[in-house]
Amino acid sequence: MMKKTLLVLLTISGLLAVLATCAPAQPPERETPSSKGTNIFQFKESGRDTAPLSLTAADGTGLELKVFQARTVLQGPLAFTELRLTFANPENRVREGRFRITLPERAAISRLAMRIDDVWQEAEVVEKHAARVAYENFLHRRQDPALMEKSAGNEFQARIFPIPAGGEKELIISYSQELESSSSPYVLNLQGLPTIADFEIEVRRRPDEEPLVLKQTQFRPRGDFELNAPSNPSALAS
């Protein structure tokens, strides 16, 4: 079981690395991809009442999500997604917060990392009680344990500290997702998110092809992002 899990994680890391090395140096400022005149990007409303992710300070106030960047590579019925998020702390004091994210169905988290100065601190997924004990112990020592709690359903939470005074906190979240089939649309949960200053989605239908890019400024998603499968999915295997 350990070897199988390690292999899956290595596959995810390899596919996400493709996204970093093959992306265009300067993507168009605004681009709405289309295929033979028919838009393949669309947003659909869902029945959710809450945003799929947030960073909330200890006093209950939400921190502003300034940057949302999603990069996805599809391979058959699997999707590998990396989210890069930047939250802003407007107050002139260091703060503690709680990050929450709800993953899609049949999705498994593979990475959570937060930037502390110039170093990316990798998180470990543990049970909720163990995370709470470890966090309190590390907090008294002014260190960040970078632990993530798994809650009911497919929701994950992590305490975030430190959030610099008048600064920003950057997070990376990666996960793999099993689609119903190779012809199923890819869905990225967005409904409920606020207006975002820098918003970008980049999707590859397979690792070696050019990405489809949707990039906007001051953008508020009107629903979940959905990328329809091509009319001839078998063509992707050629």
C-alpha cells in the first residue's frame, strides 16, 4: 500500500511539474478559449451556500483573497489541480488564521504548503485532535507546525501562523481527482468566492499540449468553473 501511495504522489508531482515548465512565459492578458466557435469554458451555479475556500482570522474576520491561480492537467479520467492563493492582512499586526477548503467529490489532497519568508513550509495531514495538540505546542514556541486537519466529508482545515502585519500569506494546495469517465467535464469549485484582483485558470487536456487559459482582473465567479470534454475524446489519445 505504501509503494502504491508513493507512486501516485510521484505521478501527481510529475504532472504538476509539466505545468510549471511548459506554461507560456507571458500568457495573454485576457483570453477566452474556444473550439470551432463554441466556448468550452463556462460557469454553472451550484447549490452550495458557502465558498469552497477561505482564510479567516482568529477574531472571525475574513482575509481578502487577492490572487487565485489554478493549474490543471487532465489525463484520462484523472485530473491533477494545483491552486496558488494569496490572502492579504490589512491590519498592522501579526495574525493567526484558519484556512478551510472543500475538495470536489472523489478528490484527494496531495499537498498544502505555505510561504514563510522565502521558504515553503510543507504541511502534513493528521487527525483533528492530533493537529490541535501539535499546533498549541508549536505556537508557544513561535514556530509553525504546518498541519492540516481532515474534517467531515471532504473538507480540510489548517491553522495558519504567522500572517505578517500589513502583508500577505501565500498558500499552495494540490489535489488529484477521479472523474466519472474520460468524457466527463472537469469542474473546479468557485461559487461563493468574492471579487478577486488577479484570477487565472490554466488547463491542459493532456500534459504535452498547449494550455487553455482564462485570465481576468477584478473577477467574481458567477458559479463553478466547468470545462467540457471534447466532442471526440478519443482524439486526445492519438
